[in-house]
Amino acid sequence: MDKTIGIKQLVTLIALALIPVFVLAEKKNIYLEHSNTLTFDQDRLPDCQILNGDVRFRHENAVMYCDSAYFYSKTNTLDAFSNVRMIQGDSIYVYGDFLFYNGNTKLARLRRNIRVENGSATLFTDSLNYDRLRNVCYYFDHGTIVDSTNVLKSVNGTFFPKSNDAIFQKKVSLTNKDMELLSDTLKYNTQSHIAKIVGPSNIYFDKSEIYSTSGWYDTDKDISELYKRSLLKDHDGHNITGDTIKYRKSSGEAEALSNVVMNDTIDNIILTGGYAYYNESVDSAYVIKKATLISFQPDDTDSIYSTADTLFYVKKDSITNLKGYYNVQSWGKDFQGIADSTFYSTADSIGRMFGTPVAWEGKNQSTGDSILIYTKNGNIDRIETIGSAFMFMKNDSIAYNQLSGKRITCYVDSNKLNKIFVDGNARSIYFAEEESDTATRAASDTVDYVGINVSESSEMTIYIDENNKMKQIILTPASKGVMYTPDKISNTEITKLKGLLDCYKIRPADKYDIYNPKDKNTLRQAAAAKPKHKRKKR
């Protein structure tokens, strides 16, 4: 019983062992299917079949054609010459001048005038290796892939016919009628026409360009998604950088996410934030999430930083308009401001502040219904406060030199206040100081006052000295004034005009403090308490 079982087992093992050998041998053999002539030259080419005329081979599901060939049946290899054609299944067609094929490794090496057709994609090169075992083609001496949308060129390339994926390396270019992409490494799918950026790459359009090291670009839909601090810029001086950029070239729309920087190099303006939307077709944008506007100078000495819940940017006919909505704060070395909304236009170089605005310049504070900042050559030229205008110049914790009227205009020269004009119901309180030289005044912690001047006029002009002190007040003829003695300094009915409100606590301290919320309730309550002006009936 045991002996019988042993023999059966042995026969079975031998049979099982032989099956793979026969299958493998049958599977790997190259078969010659046709040739007009077959000759031998054992001295020059031993064990070689010399074939000429309409030569055809078959290896598994691949058929190979050529004009002539050397066939080595013992080594299962062949060399094919002239009009070489290989058909893999029913989808891959390979053409060339020379083919060196190994049936054991399934590696086809083709040289000169090579063309690989796979669906709508065609590969052109002069040196191609086609690994049929892994179904991959790779070239290493310049190649070009052309499909229904794009032309791709590179020094080295790898193409996977089954998945339609390709990898390009060294001097890569992807071009079509609308764009050109240059890179050192690129992945591409010839069916979806999507290019995957995996290294430093530049994409050039007619009026814009992209720099990115990571992302993808759909060349059919003209949309892209870019990562790792990519850059989008146009030829009108706009640059957009973000951790992620989504760009729809067909509509000109772009979205930038996280650490966004938008730069207008023409007007020296920078917008930053956590999210930005830009439409290049109408040249407009908005920024949210810690939105910041930087109106900068090259040396950063006079740059002004402004933040708002939302910042809007619109440019038309070389005129730039900037709007900030809600919780606007600004900081510059010589100017700070707070407002509910702002508007600035390069058409007149005027910045407008609305909604209980407050503006500070040095020790001076201005409040009103609206404040206009006029600029010239990037510097403040004058500040105009309109409607319930109020301004003070603070000397110390008690003494405030104050002005109020319908309109107050402050004139600035070399970033210093030198003249103030008050128009309409002009009132002033001025603390007259004892005469002393500049050095003595700077060294003293206290100020000695000789009187308190309270004046009313329809108009008044005040001239300011280099120490930000009132040196001269000019009133209209129909005016009145009273000089009070210094002992009245603590009498607030004399020393404070209606509307005085020191907003020092909410004044932005630096360019970082503008992001800290400020409580404007006191300001809003004061504005609500103002008498409403009724319109006259016509």
C-alpha cells in the first residue's frame, strides 16, 4: 500500500513539474510565421536564420514585421531591420528602423525613426526600449509625445500604455495653442490630458504665467491646482502667492488659500490674508481672513499697514480702487487710523474713512463723520475731517489743545503738521504755555501755562511750529474769545469742548496691533448722541 502510494505521488509530482516547463516554453517561444526567403551562414552567423522579404514573427499576443531579420531560435532572440512594425494586442503599434528583441525577457529595443501609437497619443524618438513584461516604454535620447491636445518633449521619458501615464525628465516642455509648460520633471496622462507638476515648473500663457513645484494642470479644462507657495502673475504687474492656488484660465479666476500675498508692482500695493479671490478678466480681487493692505515704500519707512474684515481691489483704465469693510485699522510710522470702512483711489490719491473714524498723527487726534487723507508722491499731504469735526493736540494728561467745526483741514509738510484750517462754527481751546527754549522744554516733565484761550469764529487758521505747538491763531473779524487764568485748568466746562473724546486706548500701537479687536462702543454712542440734521423740504 505504501509503495503504491509512493509511485503515484512520484508520477504526480513529475507531471506537475513538467506542466509549467512546457507552458513556459510554449509561452516564451518566438515563432516565425512568414518570410520570402530563409538562408543560413554558419561561418559568419552560426545558429542564425537569415530572413528576407515580408518577415513576420509572433510572440504571445505581439506580432512583429520587418523587411529582413536575423532569427536566433536557440536563444529566442531576433534582430529586425527596415520597416519594423510591432503590434501589441489591439491597442499599441510600434514602428522603427531597427528592432532587437529578446523573447525571454520580453524586452524590445528599437532604434531610429521610432513611432509608438497608443490610442490618440503618438510617441516619437530615436532610441526606445519597450518592456513588454511590465508594459512600459522608455526613451533616453530625446522624445516627443503628441496627443489630441498637447505636444510634450523631453530628454528622457517613460510611458505606460495601459494606464496612459507618462513621466518626463530633463528639459521638459508641454505646449498647445494656449500655453507652454517648462519643467525638469513632469507626469502626464495622455487620456485625461492632466499634467502633474512634481518639480520646479513654469507655465506661460498669453498674458500671465505660473511658477510651481507641486500641483496639477488640466489642459482640457484650463484649470489648475498648485501647492507649496506657488506664484501666479500677469503682465500688468500683479503677483499672487499662496500655499494653494486654484486657477481657472478659461474664466480668468484664481483662488489663493493660506498665507496669501497679492502684489501690485505698479502702484506699490500689497494685499495679504488667509484667502483671496482674483479675476484677471476684470482685474478685481477681494481678500478675507486677516486681510491686510500694505501701501509700501521701497525702504519701508513710510509704509502703511491696514486690515479689515474684507478688502476689495479693482483696477480699471490704470486706476486702482481699494475698499475695506468693517473693523478697519491702519498703522504707519506717522499715521494711525480706525474706521468702519475705507475707500482709496489712485484717480485722486485720496483715502476716505467712514463710520466713526479716528485718525492720529503724532500727538494729534481727529474724529468726525468722515476723514479724508490726501496723499502726494506716496506721502500724506493733508487730512480733512468733515461733519462734527474735532481735533485735539495733547500736551499732557490735563491739557488738550482742541478744535471743532464743520470741517477741519490739517496741512502736512515733510510728515509734519504745519497749518490747520477750521471752517464753520469754529471753536478752539488753547493752553498758552510759558515761553521757554526747546532744550528746557524737552528736559522738563511739567508744562507751565499762563492762560487758557477759548475762541469762537466762523473760520480760523492755526499755524503749528516744529514742536507741534500752536504758534499763531488767525480768526475772522466776527469772532469772540476769552482768556482764562491758569487756575481754571481743572474746570472741564472751560477746558473741554463738546465732543472731546480721547481714544488713545484703541489707537493701534504697531503693525501687529492692528489685528487685535478694538472696542468702538464709546465712539458709536457719541455719534448716536449727535443731533440729526433734517433735510429741508423742497
